[in-house]
Amino acid sequence: MKSIFSTCAQDSKRLLTNALFWVLTATLVVIVLVVDLALPKELASGGVTPLTWNAPADAAFGTPALSEEALREAVRKGDAVGFLFGEDGLTIVHPGFSEKSLNIYVLELMRDGFTPVEVVSLDAQAKEIPLNLRLTPIFIAFEALMVGFILGGALMLAEKQDGTVRALRVSPFPVSSYIIAKTLLFSLIGTLYASLICVFTVGFSINWGLFLPLSFIGTAVFTMIGLAYTSPFRDMSGWFFSMIALLSINMLPVISYTSPAFTPFWMRLIPSYPMLMVYRAAMFGGSVDWVYTVVALGAWGIVSYLLARIFVARKHLKGAGV
């Protein structure tokens, strides 16, 4: 245990001289400023005016047009969508909207009394989230939790370049202790980074009992994946550019986070998917699929550790103890 904490202390000193550490720290500050000052709290409206002609007297939808021709002219200019009420029913005149957009207008008409509409929320605990804060879990998952993946890999490459790895190979320091030391250090840093982003954007009123363990475990998983991934590389150039491709795949769950209707089975196998969903529940409320979350994070914890043991022992610390 003493050797683990000693390694953590040495790696902490090495981090202070590593340029990537300061780049990631500066990125944290930029993220907070972007969320608080640059991103809007809600999307601007599209600026398309619903116009009606010959609408029933009790219709509270849209703005009456001066004439049918004026309505059609406004639609041709792209400034409006028209609703013509006649003996044969309702005609929607539009400048080329998608079927999805037209369905929204039809539902709006139905809401105004043309037929009763019932609205049911599938998650009673969920609440409306401003757009800028809605993006905070994404920033945390792909900046704070990635510090172990990126910085852990950078330290491993530095160990190879300055010859430190040769001393580790002949020392009694086992591979398991090496992995634990790196994982512990970066899990603490990742949890700190995640907490700072959250506090300076969302605030203190979150579920810390869920947020902190998730940040620690999430950073640990990505740190061990990073250790396994970096072990075969010997220089920064090949490692850095191939790492971008791997991180891009890991960012795919952002699609499901922003559009929950698109959640294929394979998306749920990516480690960042459960982390994004639990972060949203921890910061903004909502339900958590505990069975899936525990199984997914537990499985990735085991897999990432086994991968780190195999690759670090065979590629990085050749001949070291177990």
C-alpha cells in the first residue's frame, strides 16, 4: 500500500510538468465559461408564423390572414405556414416542411379543441432543463472522465522515453500495484474535475451520493482502458491520432442522450452510455435503470482491469511481477 501511494505522489509531480495536464485544466475553465456565458438557455424559435383563413370563430390557433392569397404569399416567402379551413376540411399549406414538423402543427390544432388530446409524461421525476445545462453531463463525461485515459497514457509514454519503465521492470513493484496507483490518482483527479464543472454550472443542489461514485468509477474505467490501449505505443504521434478515433466511438451515446428515441442495443454497450444517463439523473432528477447501470459499469470495470493487466504486463512492464 505504501508503494502505491508513493507512486501516486511521484506521478502527481510528473503531471505538473506535463503540458497535457495544463491543457485539460484550461479546457475545464473554458467549458465552465461556455456553459455559463455562451450557450443559450433555450433554442430560439424558428420564426415561422402560423396563419389561418376562414377559421372557426372558436379556433384559438394561429393568426388570421387578410386573405387566402396573402396567406399563400406569406407561405411562398417562407415566413409562415397556412391553415385553410373549408367545407371539405382543413388544408395545410407549407413551404416544404417534413412530416414530423407537420404532425406537430396537427397536434397543436388538436390541442385547441378540434379533438381531445391527453399528454402523459413517462418520467414523473424529470423536469425541464435549460439547454446550456443539458449539455453539462456531456462535457463532464468527455472531458473530466477522460483525464485518466489521456494523462495516464501520456505518463506511460513519458516513462518509456525517459527510461523510467526499465527501472520498473526490474523492481519488485507488481503490475497490479502499478495499475491501482495510476487508477487511484486519476480517479481522484477526474472526480475533482467533474465536481468543479458541475458546481460552477449546475450548482450544489444535485444528488452527490450518485454523482461522486459515478465520477470515480467512470474515471477509473476509462483510466484502465487507457492504460491497456497505450501499452503497445512507443511515441506520442501514433498514440494521439489513433486515440482520437477511439474517443470518437465512445462519444456516440451523445446521439441517444440528445435523441432518446434512437437507442439501439449496441449503443448501450458503449461505456459512456450509462454514465451519461446517470449523470443526467444525478444533476437534474429522473429515474435510473439500476439493474442495467450496475451490470454495465460492473462489467466494464472488470473488463477494463483485465485488459490493463494483460497489456501492461506484456507490453509495458515486461517481466515485472504480478
